[in-house]
Amino acid sequence: MQHHPAAQLSSSQLEREIQSALMQGHEARAKSIANTLLEHHPENALALEVAAQCAMRAREYSQARDRFEKLAKLHPNPLHWINAAQACAQLEDEQGEAQAIQQALILEPTHLIALICKARMLERQGDRHKAAVAHGAVAAVAPPIDQLSPDLRSAVIHGMQYRDAYNREFGKFLDDRLTDQVDALSARERERFMLAVDIMTGRKRRYDSQSMVFHYPGLVPVEFFDRSRFAWLDQFEARTDEVREEFLQVLQSEEGFVPYLTYPPGSPVNQFAELNNSPNWSAYHLKQAGMIVEDHARKCPVTMELLSKAPQPEQPGRTPAAMFSILKPRTRIPAHVGVSNTRLITHVPLIIPERCGFRVGNTTREWVPGQAWVFDDTVEHEAWNMSDKMRVILMFDVWHPDLDLGERQLITELMSSVNRFTGDLSIYEL
């Protein structure tokens, strides 16, 4: 049998031969040596990459995909998965393309090229709702346009244009659908409501709030609200012992408690990396995403009776929400802000060990069992439990008291309209 002369060389010598051939522009020779090297060292990163790139240029997309996927699994790198996704796209393998892009984003959630590939794929598939969100993510992580290469600059500009066009269509849809109800508002209500829609659809900028998703203008951010504005809290405080007892009963079963944060792989978890999918911050949901958790609610009749007296917001796909929130020992919830200033958060402290604290803006407080408070979670806030015992509160949302009844009803209808536009996909899930 006649052997390739390169086969007599060591792997390091073969790598140098590949690099030399590439520098001299002898791609065919580089490919041949790479294939020889792979026969003896199938996991060699340089040989895999050269063979894959050569296969891609030769339009041998199946081989290119297989080589890039093997390379990415052996030597994790977002670019390897992006190359695999491009090979899948050439093969019209949409599932493989999506999986490869997802793997790239798991490795680096803010990788600009991976996000561009995701946005282009969704746009090509006609999924315009998610494509608009993906293009928005591209714009969010991209550096200034003048710092980008021509190819990336073109992709980012296209993404911005796509997102803006989507927002214009989105805004027109909401305008047409809500015209009669908006006209029924007073001039003050109408101005605030339409500014809220303009901000949500990108027609105007938001300047005065940290609301992450839906901002309602004219609501003054307050760290902790005056207790006298919420007379219904008297009943929660008076029956705190009963609520605590219901929690202790469900705690004994050790069932139904889930991590408070459950971001899927590939999501930019940012400061929540340590708490994502962690039992250190967990919840026992009584109401979730606007729905009663029936099995849990049956076990907590007193708590559910009290919640029925609170003015909880109706924003389909998001609220009302209510839960027992558990913070394990030596756990800190990092500073963050909430999604919308149209609803506030109520804390009813149940089990509070020493060395626990809560900060909203410039104000830091300690929980006291039986003393409830209401705060605006769109103001930066954080919590900590530095004790050796768990901290437990009943937490639920309520309407901002400065919203009139007509505004509340219209916000509920707005969210229903958003869900209808996006195919029952809540704005909070986009």
C-alpha cells in the first residue's frame, strides 16, 4: 500500500505543513494534509477547521456541517457553532440551524454574530414577532455603527430598520383597535395612555423610569408607598399568623417549590447567573402568569381569601401573581428592576431571621413579621439573607393606586390586544 508522504510526519509537523500551504494559497494541499492528519488524530482542531472550511467553499455542505459540529463539541467556540449553522442553512436544515445557533448563544448569550444569525433565520422563516425581538437584541449589544466592519454594519442597520418597521405596524394595530376606548378617556388619561403605547412600540423614548417592559408615564416613582394608601393591608397584617401556618403546612410536603428564576439556556442572565434555576431563591406560586395555581390555592384558603381583597392587576400572560418567596441562608438577590410601573409589589413578612435586609433606591429596611409594605419594583432594589435560616414572605402585585379605573381597564385590554397581535404570546415572553 502506498502511503501519503505526509503520513510519516508528526502531528505538529503536519500542522505546520497545513499552515504553510494555506499561507502559500495552496488550499487543495492544505485540505489533503488536513484529511491525512484526521486519519490519525480525528480530534485535531486545526485539521477539523481546515477540512470544514474547505468543504464549505467546495459546497460540500453535509461534510462541512459534520466537521464543524464535531469541532464545536470538542473545542467549544461560538464561531464553530455559527459555521455549523451556516452549513445547515445551505442544506435547508432549519432544525439543525436553530440548534447550532442556540449552542453558540449558550456559550456566549450576547455574541453579536450569533444574534444576527438568529434574527436572520427567524426573519427568513417568517416569524416576524420573534424576528423583531431578535433584531432588537442585535441592536442592543452592537457597538456604535462606525466601529463595525461593513458586513456587520449592514446587518445591524437592517435589524434596526426591521425592528422599527415592526414597531410601526404594531403601533398602528393598537391605535386602530383601541381608538374608541381611548377617545372615551379624559384628556389627561388619554395623553398618559397614548404616551405609554408610544413608548412600548418604540415611537417615543422613555426618559424617567427603569420599567423593563411596559412603562406608564406620569406615575411618580416611589420607593416605599405611604402605608395609609392601602387600607386592605390591615387584614393581611391581622392574619399573618394564619398565613404563616398555611405556608408551614405546604413546606412540610416539600412539593411545589420551584426556582424563582428559570431562564432557558442561551438567555442573557447577567447578574442572576448564580440564582438562575437555583433553589436558593424559590417560590411556591399561588397565582402565576394571571392564573390561579389550583392545587396550591386549595391548600391555602386563608391566604387566597385575603388575596381576593387586594386590587390585583389583570395583565394577561403576566398578572395577577402571588407566591410565598423563600430566600435560603447566605443568599443575596442582586440589584435589579421590575417589568412595569403599572403594578406595585406587596411584601407580607412571615419568617424573618436576623441579618436580613431589603433596599429600594436609597432606602433600606428590615422586614418585621406582620408589618407589610408596598413598593415600586421598577426602582432598583435588592434583598439579602445573611443568616443561617430561611427568610419567607408572601409576595403579590397590586395596581398602582394612581391609575384610574378607566386606565386599569384599558391597560388590561392593551395587554389582551398585544397577545392577540403576537398570537397569544405575552409581551413579557417576547
